[in-house]
Amino acid sequence: MASANGGDDAMVDAQRTTAIALKRAAPPGDAGPAPDGPRRPSASAEPRRLSRRVVALMAVASGAAVANLYYIQPLLTVVARGLHVSDGAAACS
């Protein structure tokens, strides 16, 4: 025979099960999202700038990368002979 408050007992059991599952799912120390939402920089915040050293390093690195493509061109016949392939095959590798 079902009790008069059988539906209420089922509801309480479901709430307990949900609460236990949520506690297990959250990593320790995680309080969840902040109530105010993610922080945004203020409108008056000045953007960060790259230092002169970083800019110089980027310029040298990009220059070396581009120069590397052109420095090999006069040496392609030597490379082709050393690899025993045609000039065209050496240019593609």
C-alpha cells in the first residue's frame, strides 16, 4: 500500500541524488562562475605595447626566414650534384 506522502519522498530522494551528483562533478575548490560574469578590461585601459627588443627580434627572425629562401638559389646546382638529382628536383626540395 502506498503512503499518502509517497510522492514527496520520491521528490526528496531525487533532490538528494542530484545534489550528490553535482558535488562529485565539481572539482575541489571550484566555486563556479563569478556572479558578475567574466572580467572585462575597462574602456580607459591603455593597450599593452611590445618592447623594442621584441620588435627587433621579430624583424630579425622574419628577415632570416625570407633570406633563407633566396640564399640557396645560387647553390642549387651544387646541391643537385651532391644529391645526384636534377636541378629542378633540387629546387623543389
